[in-house]
Amino acid sequence: MKHERKALTGLRSKSRPRALKRPWAIAGLVTMLVGLMLGLMPLSGNAQASALEQWAATASASSEYGGGWAASRATGEPDVYPLCGDRTGAWAPRSSGADPEALEV
């Protein structure tokens, strides 16, 4: 009797499809198929992304520190980033007081 139970148990576990023993595999497969059907996953590795680059054409400010820090320095393609600090090429107000300043681009 003990041997029969072992044999039946062995048959039961072997007769189950392999994928049912790993439910995460089925979930991954279903996710991939749904993604492909919705067009969320590319079929090839040739997917291209493009960046949109825009820069200000004009700028005006409430005040300017001087020519090197004029409002016009905030126009066009960036030429200061990623450097930081007190650098010419970026706008700066006339004073660093508590009064609010504005730069409109």
C-alpha cells in the first residue's frame, strides 16, 4: 500500500506541465505577449529615441550685473552647464540683495 501511494504521488507530480510548477514563468510570458500586442516592446533592438532641444531666443531681466552676466546670456544653446559657480556666460542680477529679481525668456 505504501508503495502504491508513492507511485501515484510520483505520477501526479510528473504529469503536471512544467510551466505550472513555475507560475512566475507563465506571468512573465503573458506580460511579454501583452506588451508585444500593445506595441510596448520593440521586436528588434533597433529602437531609436530622439531628443527635443529648445533654447530661448530672447531674454529680458529686471537688472543685470554687467555685460558678462547680461540677460542675453540666457539665450541660445547652453555654454556654461555643467560648470557652476560665479561664471560669466550666465545671467546674474545687479545685486544679491533681498529684493526679488526676474529673468524672462
